[in-house]
Amino acid sequence: MERLRSSPLHANISTALDKHLEVIHVVQSRRKDEIVNASNRQRQGAPRCQDDRDVFALALAVKEMSVATRKARTILWCALQMTLPK
């Protein structure tokens, strides 16, 4: 879109996209933690109720990713509207 406009987009656009990417990395990290901890607990025979902390952390990260995704979609739509010829 910057190439089509021949000028840079507003700074908030790149900030929102960076935040979206950051939140995606957090979700990936939480998911990896959940998998590693679940496999460790399964080998040790630990009670299942401890798994809830990992699931809650993952659920919170997914919720934050949902919010960031909606913001990124809105910002990209706005950027597209500013890019299109009038």
C-alpha cells in the first residue's frame, strides 16, 4: 500500500501490525509451554488439575490475539481506503 500511495502510511498502522505479530508469538509460546508441560506431567503422573494454568494462559493469549486481529483488520481496511484512488 505504501508503494501504491508513493508515501509512507501512518505510524499507527505499523505499530498495530507489530503488536499483532507480537501477540501471535505470545500465543505460539503459550501453546509450546502447554504441550511441554502436559507431556512432562503425563510422564510423571501428576494430577490433571495443574494443567489448568497452562490452558488459562493460552486462553488469555488467544483472547488478546483476537482483539489485536480485529484492530489489525480495521487498520488495514483504513489504509486500503486511503490508498484507493478517489
